[in-house]
Amino acid sequence: MLEDEQFGDPHVHAQSIVTDRGQLRAALTRALGRAPTLPATVVTACRQRRPVAMTSVLPERVTCLACREAAREAHLRAAEALEALEALEALQGLPTANSEHFRQTRRRALEHRDLARRLG
């Protein structure tokens, strides 16, 4: 059972992972062949455990300032990692600039940068 203090927190938090729960569930379903049951609570970006209903992946809905700052930094780190991967692959000559993988990596990095901008 959830503690009563969790329900007393009026803020909407950001989850500590940068992947949307829907995307995570879809990936697990593809890998396992069945839909997993995900936990009812999550660790937030401000390192508190809160009900999933009190979290959001939309930056405009996150009202916890500590979560906004931590999520912004996490999205910037994810964008930098993807851009470094893209640069490394380009240097090694693995994919061409027209490959689907190359475009997806670039698109995900831009999405993380956009989310970081909206959180900032």
C-alpha cells in the first residue's frame, strides 16, 4: 500500500528515466512476447518515490522544480550521448548520412534537446 504522505504532495513530478513508460512497455512486450505489469510507483527525478499518476513526461505539466532541473540535465546528457554516438559512427564510416539508423539517432537527440529546452 502507498504511504499517505505520497498523496499529500501536490506537485507533478518527472520520472527519473528519460524513456516514456509506454515506450518501455512496448519494448518489453516485443522482447518477451507479452505485456508486463509495470509498478504503480516510480522514482522521480528528485529521487522520491511517487505514484505514476503524479508524474508526467510532458515538461509543461511538471511542477516540482527539483524534478524540472534534474530532468533537464538528464535530457541534455542523453542528447549529448546520442550526438557523440552519431559522430563516432560517422567517423568510422559505418552508416551513411542517409541511413535510417543515422536519421533516428539524430531525431532522438533533437527530441531530447527540445525536452530539455521546454524544462529549462
